[in-house]
Amino acid sequence: MQTYDAIVERQMGNCYGSLSEKDRRRYAAVEAAKPGHGGNRLASGGRH
């Protein structure tokens, strides 16, 4: 599974946290579609 460095993870979390519920679902769908990234973790409410 590919991971991002700590700075990018923090930026992604900040961005995700600022989104509306509808936009969070869209963001999660895009992340889940990425092969090899572990997007299912994000889509299931895991650490972002």
C-alpha cells in the first residue's frame, strides 16, 4: 500500500475536515478509486 508523507497526510486531513458531508463523500469516493492507495480505509471512516 502506498502512503503519503506526514505533511501531505496533514494537508489532506485539513482539507477533508473543511468539507461538507456531501463533499466528504465525493472526496472519499475519489480516494477509494485510487488503486494501491488504501482508499477503502478513508471511505470507511479511517484515518485520513
